[in-house]
Amino acid sequence: MRQWRALRRRTPLLAADLAALGASVDLPIETASGGEAAAWGALYVVEGSRLGGGILAKRVGAGLPHAYLSAVHQPGEWRTIRPAIDAAAAPQDEAWHAAMIAGALDTFALYEAAARVPAI
């Protein structure tokens, strides 16, 4: 996973959007750790969410913050992430694949939990 340290971080963008809305940056969501395999699954979800974020950003009302949603992939980024995930998974056993899928599912659950946080 070291090669992904160069990915552009969106946490500061989310914090800025929440601050602009007068919301706390501390969302009441628990994260889980499942090792490197789970991290690859989480990467798939987090980076994949940029694809939908770009579409959603266009629907944000005028004057509302949307820096986080607008942080779409740079040209070619997603096309390099997907093969890297596949390459990391290819030599692994069934347990590793299960952990990667669990990491993806846990990350989807985190997004769902964030969506259920009461509105400001």
C-alpha cells in the first residue's frame, strides 16, 4: 500500500465543507482495522467514491460547500488504481480475498453510517 501515499487526501476538504456548514469534524463513526487486505478493499471504496462524488457535486445547491465531492480523480488515476488492486490480490489466498471484501463492505458501512448522522 506504500505506493498510494501519493494519493490526494480528501479529509481536509471534508473538514472544510463541514466547518462551512457549522458542523463538527468529529463524526460519530467507528472504523475497523483488518490489515493490508482490508486496506485494499477500503481503497477501492474510498477512491471509487470519487467517481460518484463528481456527479453529486454538480447537484449541490449554489453557495453550499462541495470541495470534498468535487475532488474527482485526475486523468488516469482510477485507471492505475484498479490494476494495482488486482495485482495485489492476484497472488493471495482465499482468506486474503475475504479480508479485502470485508474491508470494502466495512467501508461502505462507514459511508452509510455517515449518511445517517443527524442533519445540522
